[in-house]
Amino acid sequence: METIIEKSEKCSLEEVSNIYNLPFLELVFKSQSVHRQYQPLNKVQLCTLSNIKSGNCPEDCKYCPQSSRYETEVENYKLLSKNTVLEQAEEARKNGATRFCMGAAWRSAPTNSEFEHVLELVKEVAKLNLEVCCTLGMLTQEQAFELKKAGLTAYNHNLDTSPEFYKEIITTRTYEDRLQTIQYVSNANIQVCCGGILGLGESQIDRIGLIKTLVNLDPQPESVPINVLVRVKGTPLERQEDVDSFEIIRSIATCRILIPKAKVRLSAGRLEMSEELQALAFLAGANSIFMGERLLTTDNPKINKDKEIFKKLKIEPL
Ligand code: SAM
Ligand code: DTB
Ligand code: SF4
């Protein structure tokens, strides 16, 4: 079977690097020009997250508060009930969200009745006329087909960083494992949502390497979340340095230019961003945010605050 990275040299590291390193103003001009060609203007999609299963995860992702290996203050709970999730989804829709993303702190999606429960959640959320996204860890091909049948729009599975730096951040699974699940999702005709995290201590070439991998996925992802590390007390990365704001914008702009049809999502980390930086991210080609006062376990800007920014910038929810 062809693999999703079959044509991996379509765009070389050097080509990605040449774009990433353009003079800043030229880069943003170029990314905005591509944006105008491929994406609706002045529109940003609102997505809301639900942590449907929290904490106690066996993986060792160094950024993550939900790993059982670190002493964090995160809440641990098993799968949420249908009613709870549907209430959250309805609330999200009422606030203007058009996409609802359910995350679970699992290494892999379970194979028992818990998976049946997730399928049920997907079906019910889809009935609310919301796009439905899940992120449940690794999947089998069969599970991907079942999620598709249940009405799943998209599956989020991030590569997080470059293939080279990955082992510094996670040792309990490999980059290849991630690519395999992405392949299964793609085979099942579910949209691929795949991106990464900035600020893990990676070098600029790692950021470029992540983008190169994303660009060369075939088909390219429909959705690219760009997260900025949320430093959580108790995780190995709690004292990681700030990532330079211009690196965030360069990453977004490069994704916009090289993955023109994707939604580029300004995901985790907005709480620490000024309005001006967020505006610059939209200018560079970001066209989605998470709305709601929580991401999975950490805080996100208040809904009213986001409404204010949209009003000032005359941005409409998509
Ligand atoms: N357990 C599943 C998995 O890892 O694939 C799904 C849930 S996991 C929390 C979803 C994504 O959240 C991760 O792939 C990572 O990119 C992002 N994430 C987790 N903790 C983060 C943090 N502290 N800051 C920024 N992004 C984070
Ligand atoms: C993604 O790329 N970012 C979201 C979503 N996909 C699942 C998760 C961000 C999590 C931030 C840390 C937390 O709140 O636990
Ligand atoms: Fe588990 Fe996902 Fe957190 Fe890694 S990112 S520890 S797999 S919940």
C-alpha cells in the first residue's frame, strides 16, 4: 500500500527553509496573498474542545499534564456521559462554534465498550450539525472505518515536532507510529488534522522539519493546528523558555503558503498572546481558534475577550 509520505521529497527541507526565512514582511505579504486566493476573507472558524477522558495516560509526552508519569494537578476521570458531552456541544454551538473536538488521554483508542461509547458520541454530536473531530491516540484501520461510519469529520493526530527532535519529547511511541495512524485516517476518508507544538526547546530547523513533514503528507492535511506550549507545573517542560513570537508567525505563514487549502489553527497558547500577536497570526494565514474557557486541561481566553477581538478586527466566525 502507498504510504502517506510516499512523495516525501515533493518539497525539500531547503525549499521550506527558504520560505520560512524570507524577510519577515515579504513572508507575511506572500502568505496573505495565498490566503486570499484559497480562503474566505475575514473569516475565522471557532472550534470548541471537550476533554472526554482526562488524565492517567501511560505515555511520556514531556509537555503533557495528562501523563501519569508527572505530578500535575490535572483532574482524572473516565469517559464522560452522553448527556454531559451533548450539553457541552450545544453550548459550543450556541456560542458560535461550528466544530466540536473530543480529546481523550489514551495511548490508543480502546477496543471495548468504551469505543462503542465514543462512536455514539460522534453520532450524536454530528446530529447537532457540528463538524465532529476526535483525538483518541493511535487507531487501527478498522477503528478509523468505524469512526467514519459514525459520522466523524476529522481526526486530530499531531506530529508535534521534527522527526529528529521527536525522541527528545516522547519515548513511548515513534514518529512512524504517528504516521501510521494518520495513514489509516486518510484511508478511511476522514479529514486529517495534524500539526505541532512550538516552544518545546526545538531549534528553528526542527520547526522547519515539522512543516516539511506536514507539507509532504499526501494528501495534505485539511487542518493544521499550531500550538504554542502551555507550560504546566509538574511536567518536564514547565520551565521551558518562551518561543519568539516571530517564529510563531513564520511557522503559520509557511504553513499557509505551502498547505494553502488547509485551515491553519492558532491553537493552544493564546492566553499568553497579545491581541496584536493574534491579529498578526490571522494576517499570516491562521483562520481558526479554539473558543471556550478551557482547552483540554488548561485555560483559554474568555469568550467575551475573543468576541471583542473579532469585533475590533471585523472578523466574522466562519
Ligand atoms: N492522547 C491523544 C494523543 O496524544 O494523540 C490525544 C490528546 S493529546 C492531549 C492532543 C494534543 O494536544 C497533543 O498531540 C499535543 O499536540 C497537544 N498538547 C498536549 N499538551 C499540550 C501543552 N501543554 N501545550 C500545547 N499543546 C499540548
Ligand atoms: C491540538 O492540536 N491542540 C488541542 C487539540 N489539538 C486537541 C489540545 C491543546 C491542549 C493544550 C493543553 C491542555 O489544555 O491540556
Ligand atoms: Fe497521553 Fe496524549 Fe498527553 Fe501524550 S499528549 S501524555 S498521549 S494525553
